[in-house]
Amino acid sequence: MVSERDREVLDFEGSWWLFPGPKDRAIREYLEMSATRYYQAVRRLIDDEEAIVYAPMTVLRLRRMRDERLEQIARRTGTKP
């Protein structure tokens, strides 16, 4: 089961643009965690099957963004993702 903290992270990621100001400041103010910890949690949750059950649209969007970044890097470096 996804923890309460993980649900908060997923909920925030699904609607962070509704918070005033820069995203890193909103993370600090609303989640009371550093941006580094937040992004570590997001990276962990991207591949968590329970997270996709809780927030499928958010997790699928994050996976798509990650895959696009990896493809861009692979094209620049001439390697496979």
C-alpha cells in the first residue's frame, strides 16, 4: 500500500501548478520537505505498481517524461536508452 507521505507527493505532483510561486518553494511550504527528497520520492514512485493504482495519470505522465528524457540523452550520445 502507498504510504500517506507517498500519496501526498503524488497528489502534489498531480496539481503542483495550482500552488503559488515556484515549484521548489511550494514543495518546501506544502510538503515540508526539500526538493531533493521530493524528487527522490518521485523517482521511486514512478516504478511503484501501487503508486500507479493510486494515481495512474500522474505516474504515467511521469514515466512518459522520464522515457522522453532518456531518449533525448540517447540520441545526443548515440547510445540506446
